[in-house]
Amino acid sequence: MSTGLIIAIIVVAALLMVGLVAFKVRTRRDERMLKQRRREAVAARRRDADLRAKDAERADMRARIARAEAERNRAEAQLQKERAAAYQSGLADDQLPERKRGAPSPR
């Protein structure tokens, strides 16, 4: 073999090696960038999920308060109905409000 051919083979082999190394470096860099983007996406999703969970917790609290207020209103309405029934049946005459002087009598 001639010296020129051997040098050409070595140069081609060296160029192939350089190309493979460059490809490998680029691939690793791309993988690192992809991992970084994944980490950022995961962090953003988790932040969003935490915010939504807190919003849901606040909404649940507001709903519990609304239910408690509704129950209280129902209980107050029931109490008023019971008082009306007691007045109607004469069981609470001693608790009737005083009539003001000059007020017309109920008929």
C-alpha cells in the first residue's frame, strides 16, 4: 500500500471519529436540555396543581359555611313555626308581645 492511501484512510477514520464524538456530544446536550425542560414542566404542573388544590380547599370551606348557614336558617324557620303554633294553640299567651296603647286590637 502506498503511504498516501494509508494517510487517507487514517484521515477518513479520524474524521469519522470526530463526527461520531460531535454527534455523541450533541446527543448528550440535547438529552440534558430535554431533562431540564421536563423538570421545569413538572415543577410548573405541580405549582398549578397546588394552587388548584388550595382553591378547591377554599371552595370546600365556603360550601361548608354555606351549608351551616342554611341549616341555621332552616332551624330558625322551624323555631318560628313552633312559636306560631304555640301562640295559635294558646300555650304561649304569657310570651305574647304587649300591645301598645292606641294600637288597634287584632280581629
